Amino acid sequence: MDAEKSLAIDDRQAAVDAVCATLRGPASPDVREEARAFLLRHLTPGDDFWPDMDVDLTGAALDDFALAGCRLRTGAFSGAGFAGVTHFGFATFDGKVDFTDAVFRSDAGFDNVVFVGEARFDRAKFGADAWFIEAVFHDDAGFDDTDFVGDARFSDATFHRDCGFDRAAFHGFPTFSGTTFAGATRFHDATFDVPPWFHDATFHPDSRPEGALAAWRAEYRGE
């Protein structure tokens, strides 16, 4: 542990890169558990925290993966497969985070996550419930062509810049109650098996959520 604390910044990133390579590979369950514990220890603010780390888990197969409460500079998770419950709640991403083409086979929690940089979830598949309650997106957010099999909960989330849900498919209950869309918002050709809920949501004048709002109004407001 003392040796880990004394590592120079470049050596710290190299250590994180090596651990991520382990998780991208065919390591044994015990080794993978040690790797996950290493990331949690050094990405969680506290005595052993390493700031400004980049995490690359592109294409990794991850079981019961959690970075809850962690702080990263960037996160690359494109094409990753998440089995078991995934929990990023209260994490902070200071730079870009990429979940493009990721597959979440069970519940995925992004409650209260702060996305300082761009957040991409395009073509991701959420096989169960997806929670983004009170998440904050400071830069552009993309959910184009994303498949939400379970409930999609964005209650009280804040999108400070543009966000897109073009061609997204919502099969469970989508709720955007209390959500703030401060930038341009698009739901072009999005589909809803259950009418979405936008109670108390606010929209920028340049937003284009017509299809989504029309589905909500027809079901809940009789318009």
C-alpha cells in the first residue's frame, strides 16, 4: 500500500492501465476481484485517491461492476458487457465518458452521477432498468439508437447542453419528471411502448421533443 502511495503520476496511470488490461482479458475470478478492488480504492476520493485517472475498459466483460462514488478523468466503456447489477451512482467523470454499444444485462445505476464532459450512450442496450435519477450532464449527452428494455428513469436529471434520444426505443416506463433540458433536446423517431412521463420537466426553446411529449399528452392529459 505504501508503495502504491509513492507512485509518480505517470506510474499511477500505468498501474491503472495494467489493471484495466487485466479486466479486459480472461483473468480468473479472484484476479478480477482484486482488479476491481484496486480501481475502487484509488478512484474513490480519500487517503488512497489518485486524481485525473483515465479508465479504459473498452470491450471488457464485467460482472457486478461498481465505481460508485469514484472520480475519473475519462472513461472508455464502448462495447463493454455488464452482467449483474452495475452501479456508478454518485461518480464524477471530469472528461468524456463513452458507453457507446455497451450492453447492460441487469439493472444499471447512474443516479446522481456528474458528467462534466461529453457523455455518449449511443446504441447502448439496457436489458433491465436504467437509473439516471438526479444525474447532471454538463456537456452534450447522446442516447441515440439506445435500447431501454426496462424502465428508464431520468427524474430530476439536468441536461445543461444538448441531448439526443433520436431513434431510442423505450420498452419499459420512461420517466423524465422534474428533468431540466437546458439545451436542444431531440427525440426524433424515438419509440415508446409505454407513454413517457414529463411532469414538471422544463425545456429549452430549441428542443424538439414533439413525439415524446405527444405520447405523454395523449395518455395523461387527454390532448
